[in-house]
Amino acid sequence: MVTTFLVTHRWVSVTVFGVIVLLGLLAGRWLAGRRRVSWTLFGLTLVPVVLLTLVPSSREVFERCAVGWALPTPGRVEVLANVSLFIPPVLLAAVGGDGGLSATGP
């Protein structure tokens, strides 16, 4: 269902990717030093990841498995959508982990 929507509206994946990256930069700057808020938001951003990746979309059982590799490009909407799905949790984990840095510098 989501894939069908993304294939018919190819601009959505690219737009969402760009918005997430731009907002991520601003949010990362604002969240620097706010570890508790960052980890709370991290947990919330895992909800769509779990729902979209672990909940089956159909009841059909397939007997084969294929592994493929494709670089994310605007023409490959599903790959770009999957990358976009994981940007917020990774950004928030990085900001929440802080790595010894703070908003004022090292």
C-alpha cells in the first residue's frame, strides 16, 4: 500500500528526504545538550520504524528470498523511503548519545 502510493507519487520520497534532512539539522542543533528529550523522541521515532518494517502487509507466504542492492536515487522510491525512515532515529540517537560534545563545543 505504501509502496503503491510512493510509486505513483515519486516526488513524495525525495521531498520527505529533503525535509527530514533540513529539519534534522535544525532539530539536532536545538536538541544538543537535551539528552532526555532526544532519547524520548528517539523512542517515539522507532514506532513507525517498527510498524512499517515488522508488521506484515499481507498474509501470503513466499517461499523464496532474494537479496538485492541498489543505491538510493530519486527513481528508486522504496529505497529512498527506507533511508528516510531511519534518518530521525539515527539523528536522535547521535544527539542523545552526545559523544562528548555539547552545544557550547568540546
